[in-house]
Amino acid sequence: MRTRTPTVAVLLAALALGAGCAAHKDSASVRGPRTVRPVRGCGPASWTDPADLAPDRAPARCAKGAPAPRPLARRRTLTVATGTLSAEYVAPLRLALAKGEFTKEGLDVRLEVLPTPEALPLLARGELDALWAAPEAAVVNGVNGGFDIRWVAGNFSPAPKSRSGLWVRLKSGESASSASLAGSRMGTMIGKGSVIMYPMARSFAGHGAGLDSVAFQQLGSSDVLTALTGGGVDSAWLLDPVWRRVEGDKRYAFLGGQPQGEPLGGALYGPNLLQRDPDAGIAFLRAYLRTVNTYFAGDYKADQAFVAGLARLLDVDAKILASVPSLRMDWEIRKGTADRLQKAYREAGVIRGAPLPENRLVDRSLYAEAVGHRIPE
């Protein structure tokens, strides 16, 4: 496993490669029709209407241990890139590896630590099989340039009690509802090309500000909170578990985070698993879904022994892991999420070209087949 820092040259190379890729095609149509069979343990609850945006929507679930493994006739090795191995949203992958769930499918899965911009051209060329990340602006630009990449499964949405998101330092006389953001300075460790621009834009709009009215200051992970509490910035996007440091302090207010019930990341596939070997792509998702159904179906942090084991696997402090609510693991992708992300990126000035239709960025057919759901034509 290795970690590399993306450069301008890498980003330009990604766009150049995209211009030379075949296709503005829907990968599902390139694959051709597939036979979808019922899957034991995955009934009606294993699929929810993508148009259901209710924040309290119950995420799709199969029975524990389902969908059962269906070993491939020939063993495959898959290389999957991820930006980190210690974040909680990567836990299902790490546990699936530790429990041998991928092995049961006939897969040897290797995780490689790479930032999304550097991984994208490798994914498009087939040098990587999948990317565990999010449909960031770099992904949209790559697909717009010709990359055959699709977002094929979700990862999580926050628990109702989570306060990971936008926090503001209140001025005298202000409250959470009256806080002013226009003309303010915003601290974040994630740039304008991140998926958090979508929930951030929603929070800004609710307080009379647009993305173009706020000055962004990109900071290191250890500097974001210090800048907020020390007055260096007026607001900040605080991740788990950093927001616990200001929770309950009346000088600060939480204005909003990632929408509940709406995953903003997960698995992205390139041509290897979309077209050349969709059986392996479905096998990978089957192992991931089975891990979620078996170990992450509900409030998994209620089990202290499980939390302790998960902390060792992720190499994080068990007390810190337990200090924030369980993520709501969710493999489905909501209708319109790709459109809302593109709108936020456009407002931030980080994507170009015409808006892409959903089927150029999203493919739900693979996780649908994994649970035995046939999507109507």
C-alpha cells in the first residue's frame, strides 16, 4: 500500500486521457442484458425506491449472512484504491477482508491508498478495478472528458444525532438560526471539489449566503478546529469526532451536515468491472453487502466488543470511535444526488461542460442484481 500526493500534472493527465477514451455510453447498455434471479434472504426490504428521499427512510437490508457467496469459476485479483484505511466509512471493506468475505466469492482483493485525482486515470485505464471514494468534481470532469466510470454503490449517511458538518462561531446576539455567513471565512481540510460542497451549499443558502460569497481557507486536519476556536476563520466543516470538542459550547452552533438518508460516496467502477468482468464486480458488491447485513445492520456501536475489534482493525482509539454515533451504512444511491452534486460543483466553479445525465455517473444495476432485484426497463 502506498500514499501519493496528486499534482497539477496528474489532474491534467486525467483530463487528457479522458479526451481520448471511447464513449459517452451508458455502461449498462454496453454490458448487455443480464439474467437477474431471486436471492435467498434478500426480500422486498433489500431494495428501496431511489426517489424516496425521506431522512428517516430505513436503508435496504437483507438477512444476516445474505446475499450468500456465489464463488466465481475462476479466481480474480482486484485492486481497489481508497484515500484512507482508518476512516470509519472504510470499515465494511476492512472487515470483509478480515472475515474472508471476498475470498468466499473467489476474489483476492488488494487495497491501495491513493487520493481520488491520482486514482481516476488508473481506474479509467484498467490499472485499478475500483475506487472506494465519492463522485467528486474530479470524477465528473473525468466522465465529461470520456472516462467510463460509474458510481455503483453507496457507503453511508450520518446518524440523526451526528453533528459532523458545518459549525459557526456565533457573534454577539446571534443564534444558530440567525447566524450570518455572507462574507465570512470558512475553514475546511477538503477543497471545493469535494462532495461536501453540496450539503455546505444547502447550509449556506439557509443562512442567506452562496458559495461565491464565502472565502474558503483549506487547512490541515489538526488546524481546522484551532482556526475556528482561535478566530482565524468564522466557520468550519468539522468531521468525526472533532465536533465533540465544541458540542454544548454556546459560542458555537451546528448549521447542518450531510443529508440523512443520502449517501455521498461508496464504490466507483471503471471498465474492468463495468464491461469486461461484471461478474467480478457483482461478486465484490455481494461480499460488501453481506458484510453490512451481518455486522453493520443497525447500531453496531452498541456492542462494545465489536467496537474494540473494529478499532484495532482500523488502528484508531476505541474510545474515540465510540464517542460518535454509528454510521448508517447504506449501499443504495438516491435519485438526484448526482444532479445536486453537479449543481454545487458548478456554483463553486470546479467543473466545466454541460451537466451530465444521471446514467453517465450512476449505475444501480450491479447492486440490484446482487440482491436479486430487477430494475424495470
